[in-house]
Amino acid sequence: MWNETRLPKEKRMKIGIVLYPTYGGSGVVATELGKALAQKGHQIHFISYSFPVRLDVHDKNIFYHEVRVNSYPLFKYPPYESALTSKLVDVIRFEKLDVLHLHYAIPHASAAHMAQQILQEEGIYIPFITTLHGTDITLVGRDPFFKPIITYSINKSDAVTTVSQSLKYDTFKFFNIKKEIEVIPNFICIKDMKFSIQRERYAEEDELILCHISNFRKVKRVQDVIKVFAKVREKLNCKLILVGDGPERDKMEMLCRELGTCKDTSFIGTVNNTTEILSIADLFLLPSETESFGLAALEAMAVSVPVVSTNTGGIPEVNAEGVSGMLSNVGDVEEMAKNAIYILSDKKRHQEFKKNALNQAAKFDLNEIVEKYITLYKKVIK
């Protein structure tokens, strides 16, 4: 990435990052952001209910604080929001944090506001920034049960960011938001990468590899990936790698059998290093019904893999039509298959798309995005 910047002590910030520690996009972005900030000399405190999957606690300037939720017979459901609030108060007091950065609105923003109110009684003011990632607005947030608390928490934040212009639009559309919202997109670290994975593990030398990565939920429309592959397979010698796991996986395995594509399809489950798999792919498929950003597409482009995707949500802000890949309407399997065949059927054209994909990914380079967050932190710290 880069060598650690030796900041003067007075310029080092103590930043609390509250996140979901799973493989999902918000957790990955929050973890990578914290690691980058730590390498710049800032002290980063990750706060969550379990250890983030991409975090190495041995990295300099990185600390982890676990939120423990005790079970009591009185409670049918463990009170995680209360436990998180108490943990935030404790960490802020003891570590003397300068700012909190919350990734995903529920329940992080409401817990942070409660902690802020508790600490103000002691003469401590802790500003908090809420970054909205997608389903906290477009799915969970639109549930009438959660809408009032999300609206309130966003409006009480000292600053609010979204990962795309599309998500910013949706936030103002669905909620009565009085705060300004700054768009700071997701990011990727563009660098020379060396991988140990062998392409021949999944395909012969003369075979192309199509790839998809997701949590196998309905919104990802993995069935369209398999249908597109079946059509591409009729024209080109190719294989399909499906990375991830989730509630739709069993149905997708059944569909694979129905279409007779199983012998050319690999379901490899959840992996820690998705970039390693992407590095052997020739094309990435992202047929989602909606995406607030499309981080998986950006990760593919960062290793020179063009993308065939839908044109919904924030995806067009990432995947440039006719440049880094091609866009289609949601559910248009025929057009997505034609686009895939168009990109892959001519070697010269394919190489041009690969080069353009890397150039497009470079626009979301980690170095520039981290500086945007640093500027925002300094703005809210009083």
C-alpha cells in the first residue's frame, strides 16, 4: 500500500470505527479505511461484536474493542444497541477518542447519538459521522418500523456521507433529512498484486472464466448469472466460478442442474481473498436488482477484469458503459449474454476492455478517498 506516514503527535487523530465485521461491503470498506488511516499514523479503534474478517490486530496503530451482549431470561432478544452504547461510552472515555465513524445506520448511529448525550453530561463532546452504505436506506431503512429512528439518527449526525450519488438521492427521497450529505465513494487499492492461485485449477488453457461474487440473496439475482453463462457457453468455451454463500445457493445449484451447466460451474463458497479469484477471471457478472455502489465490480476492475452488469443504483457510477464493461436493464438476460459474448469473442477487444477496466478503477484509488475522510474528520472535531 504505502509506507507509514510519521505524523506529528498533534496531528494524529484517535478515530473510533463502528462496523459490521462480516464479508459484506460496508464491513470491508470500513476495515480497509481504518487500516489505511492507521498506516498514515492515526490511531484506529474498531468497535464491533466480533473481530472484522479483514483485520490484522498486529498492525501498528490498530486496536479492537468487542461489544459483549449478556443474555438475561427477561430479554427475548439480546439488547445489542444498549450494549454498543455502553461500549462506546467506555472506549471514548478511556481512549479519549476524537471522532466516531459509523458504517451502516442501524443501530450504529442511534447508539452513537445516545453515547454522545451521555458523555455531554460529563463535559465530553464526541462528534460522529454516519456513512450510509445501501441496504440501511434502500431495504431496512424503508421498513416503517425502523424509519423514524433512522431519520432521527441521520439528522443528529455531525456529518453524513453516502457511497454514491444514487444512494444520496434515495436517502433524500425516502427520508426527511435536514443534513447535508457528502458523497465519498467506495475505494480500491490499486497496486501490483501477486497471487498463488492457479488458473488451471478451474479452467483449461483455452477456456474463458466468468465470475460472480455475492451473498446469494434475492436482490443479487444469481439466477441471471447462471442463465447468462448458459447462453455464453453455447457460443464460447468457458467456465463459471460462483463465490459466496447465502439463502439462494441451494436454488442456484438446482438451476445449474436444470440448465445442464454444473460440470462447467464451480460453487466455491465464501473466501477471504476474493481478489485472488478475480485475478484469474476474464469477465465479471453483476446482474443485481439494485446496488448502492457495486464494490464487487470495482474489485474486479482493479485486477483488469471487465464487467457486465445492470444499470441500476450506483453501478453506472462505477462501471462505465462501453469502456470498463457494459450495462443492461435488470433481468435482461439476453442482452447481458450478448454483451458478454461481444467482449469475450474478440481477443483484441477483450484486451482493450481489460485495460479500460483498470483505468476506470484507478479513479477510485484508496489514497484519494482516505484524504476526503481525513478532511471530514477534521471538519467535525471541535
